[in-house]
Amino acid sequence: MYTRIGKNFKRGFTLIELLVVFSIWAVITGIAVTEYVNFRHYADFDNAVQNVALSMREMQIYGLGSKETGTGSGNFSEAYGMHFQIDFTGGGNGSDDVDDLAGEEIITFIDKNDLNPPYGVFTVGVDTLIEKTIHPEAFYLNSLCLTSGGITTCNGNEPHRLDITFKRPRADARVSYDGNLAGGDGLSYDEATIEFGSVAGDSKTIHVYSTGQISVD
């Protein structure tokens, strides 16, 4: 658009040009907001899974003897561990008799019944529940797997549980899969994995190896 004043011409914006500019601005803003939301969602998901892995490492340290099972008890011999459970029936009371979202459980505990079967398994009313992980909308448990002798076994569409405990003087992780110690002593396995999923389709996995190494990818 041109306006003539004497011999000078002044150029302004036409309505179409303004619409194009605002359209480009709206598209860029929309993309930026979407990417930011996705980034925050993934960051929350990653942090939640990393916190579970840190809890696992904490149980390993406690199990190796740096934590008394009771203040002033002088007892450093009991196992510490984590309990994971999936119930694809969509809810119901878990092993701590509390109704859980989608039937999922993540619990840190002291294995007070370690000298009696089932070894290395969280037992409500017997073992000491330290903390229950609450993760509203942060993630869900996708699968629990155990690899032994090159063969990997994962949960299907039935309730499944994975208990991992640590007890001095060994740094190895003892694994109980569906209430039974792997290999009879919990140590005859190569790797246990806990896979997490998010509503956005992301996935992360905690790996616990027979050597006691814990990693996240």
C-alpha cells in the first residue's frame, strides 16, 4: 500500500501481509509450546525413573551394612530391597493391602523374614515397609523381566512380581521372580530389568545385573 504526499511515497502493511505475519507467529508459537510441554513431560518421566533407580542403589548400600534395621538395635544383618508388582486386571489390593492405581506397586522394604521362605520377598505384616513410590501420571510399569542362561522371561497378562534384595557381605543382587528366588539362591541369573512407559510413548529401563551393578537407559 502506497500513500503519496507531494513527491514522497510512504509504504505501509497491507491486511494480507499482516495476516501472513500473524499466521507465521502463531505457527512458531504453537510449535514452541508443544515442544516445551513434551520436554517437561519427558523430564518428569526421566526424573521419576531415575528416582526409582536411586532408591534401588540406596537399598543396596543399606543392605551392605551401613544401616541399622532399627535405631540402637545394632542389627546390620537383615536384607534391604525393592518390590515391584504388576496386575493387568486393572487395580485391586497389592501385597501391602492398599489399592493401587492399575495394580502397580513399587515398595522399598526391610526383609525381616529373610531366614525363612519365601526368601527375599516382601511379605505384608512381616517385613518392614520403608516407602511406597507414588507416581501419579509420571510413568507406569510396562514389564518385569529376568534373564538367566541367555533366556529372558517377562510378565504376560497375569499378575507378576519382582523382588530384589541386598544382604551383607555380598554386593550381588538377590532376585525373586514371582515369589521364587532365581536359580534357587537368587544369584543364578544374568540380569533383571524393570521397564517403565509414559503416556507419551517414552520408555526407560532399569537394569540390575548379577554383579550388583544398576543402570538406566
